[in-house]
Amino acid sequence: MEDSPIINNSLKEFSERETLKDLDEKKCCTKKVIIISSSIIGGIVIAGLITFIILVLKREEITCEPGYFLPDDSRECKKCSLEQCRTCHGTTESDQCTECFVGFIYQNEICDIEHSIKGIYETYEDEETIRLLHYMYKSNIITLGIDGEKINLTEFNEGQFTFDKKGNHTVYILFDDKLEYLNDIFYQIEHLTEINFTYLFDTSKVTTFHYMFWGCKNLKSINNLHYLNTENVEIMSGMFHSCQSLTSLDLSGFNTQNVTSMLTMFNYCSSLKSLDLSNFNTKKLKSMSNMFEGCYNLTSINLKSFDTKNVYNIDYLFDNCYSLTSIDLSNFNISNVIYMKGIFDNCRSLTSIDISNFINNNDAQMEYMFFGCNSLTYLDISGLHSDDNITIRMFYNESLPKQGKIIVNEDFIELIRNQIPSGWEIVYKNEFI
């Protein structure tokens, strides 16, 4: 029996409906897969974006101190490879300097010195205003850097600056080449504790260093003095006067060929223990008055190169040099000296003084020469003479030890006899050299 058309059509329609249903279900599943996949991918993208934002924000939170940088591929600061570089950029493998610290300039792929002096100043209170140098040198300043920042010179009023916080401060100063004098430049700046000079400090035209560091009582070190060109300097009087914290000075680079005055040059440098001035050329020197007065701790001094033939004043030369145990002045020529009072006043550690080469000008003032020399047991003043029959008060009361030896011109002894203890041996020498 053959299938009826009605049945066949029904089966066909059913088959087609099932096929369409399967297709719809497949389409639905495909849509679900696509939606789920899209959601996963979207979630990954969003998570990645959030992570990126977090990393960026965290990088922005990282602040590197001057001289360090944050590489592009790192979250850790790294030191700039170039010395004296303030800011740089790059990777962990290499970096490039973009700015040098104040006091240095980027040239020829290095941070080179661009300052004349570097000073260390100490303040004791917050918002304390101090002088950095004498105001009259402000016009010679090209660049001023304080604690790593360049300062507008209009803020540098009367050579003063106000520091926010107390403590040590680094000051860089670049001068022009028009300086003709340096007198009083750091006069009585008690906050200055250290100073360093460079070859950019052009002093070739300078004629006076008068009172340059006078009263810098807390100044502990002066470095690279050899960079100072002293060839044309005529006045060094009071240069280090009252620098009572200095324990040493290297003046081996000083050219003193034109200096005429060194009076009070080291006056009251009470912490200096030794001085080597053997390189000093003093052919034009005229005044040495009080040059080493108050150098309480000075134990040795080298003056072997001193040419004193033109010197007229050596008053109180070693006054209050308590710690000097010996002094060699055998090269001194005092033929033109008029003032020689108190040369060894209060040199209480000297046991022997030989100035037999001191052949004086007849008008020379010789009072108080050995006041306070209470350890002295040997004295040779055989070259001293005087045509004036007037007592010269060389010794203070009975400050000399009870016994000792003095070599003296026979005529001269009558001017000081009553000051010499009776227990001293007197040896006469009547020939002048």
C-alpha cells in the first residue's frame, strides 16, 4: 500500500521543522559562546587596563631624589651614572644627564665645575638671615647657587640670605673676571665653616687681600688656596686675623713677590699648630707687626726664606705665642727696623733665643722685647746697641729664671743690667758683625 500524499507531506514538514529547530538551537549556542567569549576578553582587557593604570599611578607616586632617576622599564630609582648629575633619564642599562647640580655645567658630556668658590655655612635657627659675603661684591657675581638651587640675585640683598631650616648649607658662587680687590670679602662672617676655591676664581688683577677672612672664627678649613693668583697682591695685612678655628694652612702656592704688608696676617689664629712659609718671597715686605700675635698653639714656624732688609716694623711679632719652644731668625736683617717692641712678649715656652744677627738701627724701639719669657735661660743679643744712655725695659720685673746666660755688648748691658738676675752669667761681645 503506497504512502498517501498527506502523510508524506506531514513527515516532510516535521523534518523541516526539526531541522529549523536544530539550526535555531545551534545559533543560540553560538551566540552564547560569542557573548561569553566577548565577556571574558572584555574582562581581560578591562583588568589589563586597570592594572596598567595602577602601575602608571604607582610609578607617578615614586619620586626619586636628585641624582637618581626612574628607568622606563623599572619601578626602582637608580643613580645617575654621571657624577654631579642632578637629573637624568633612560633605562636600567644606560642613562643620559639632562641637568647638572648647581655649581656644575654640562659640557663635553661631563658635569664640569662652573663656580669660583664653594662655601659651607652653618645656621643655628630656622629662618635665620646671615651674610654670605660683603655686599660690595654682589655686582661681581654671575651665578649664585644655594642648597642645590639657583638664586635670583635680586633676592640676594646686601649680601644676605634667609635659610628656611637651621643646619649646614652649601653655597656656590661664580664670579666674573673683574675683581681688583678682595679686602673684607668674608669679613666677620662667623657662619662660614669651610671654603673651597677653584681655578675659575680669577684674582690675577687683585692687589689687596686685606682682612679677607678677618673674624671668621668658625672657619675650620680653607682648601685649594693655590688657585688664588697672588702675583700682583701688595697687601695681605689681617688676611686670616682671628680665624681661631683653623688648625692648618697650605700657603705653598702663594706668590708674595709684591707684598709690602703682612701685619696681623695670622693674628690670633689660636688653633694653628705649624706654619711653613719657606716659599714666601719678601723682598718688598715692609711691615710684619703683630704678624703671629696670639697664635697660642703654634709650635713650629719656618721663616728661613724671609728677606727683611726693607722691613721697618716687627713690633710684637710673636706676642703671646705660648707654645713656641724654638725659633730660627738667623736670616733676619733688621738694619732698617725702627719698631721692634715686644717681639717675644709672653713667649713663655722659649728657653733659648739667639738673635746675635740683629744689628739694629740706632733709633729702633726695643722695649718689652722679652716680657713674660719666664722659661728663658739663654739669650744672645750681642748685636744690639744704643747710643742713648737711657734704660731700655726689655724684661718684666723678675720674670726671668734665677739662672741663665746672656751674651751682650758691654755698653748695652748698662742699659738693662738691673733687669738681669744676679745668678745669670754675662758674656761680653764687643764686635759688631
